Amino acid sequence: MLTPPDDQNERPGGLNPAALSVTDTARLLTRVGGQPITEATVQLDIDAGAPTNGDGTINLVHYAAWLVKEMAERGGSRGD
């Protein structure tokens, strides 16, 4: 039986969606979202209260849930 790798760089595809850097989060969201998301935008979200892991990485599911909540509170606009 294979043991899953501990290092995110050893995972197939090289990314762990439960522990992404700000850079990787911005790149991934840009790639799948169809509009540019910068590292600065992700950092502004973190500064505004977006959840991060204890080591400063981002859990993509938790971040997405936070974004949905924020958009709902603002009436659907990110305010960018």
C-alpha cells in the first residue's frame, strides 16, 4: 500500500488544495476562474479576515466559503 506524500511538491500535480501558498492560490483561481486574481488580492482578503492555516497557507475550500459569505454580505460584488 502506498503512503500519501507529506510534501505538497511530491503530490501529483504538485499542489495540495488544503495548504496553498498565496501565490499558488492566485494562480489557481486565475486559471479556473476566467479572470485575473493577483497575489495582492488574495493578501487583501487575508487581511480582511479570510481564513488561513496555522502555517499561513490557504485551504481552498475554506477560502471559497469565506468568499461566498463575503459576496453575500456585500450583495454579490467583490468590491474590486
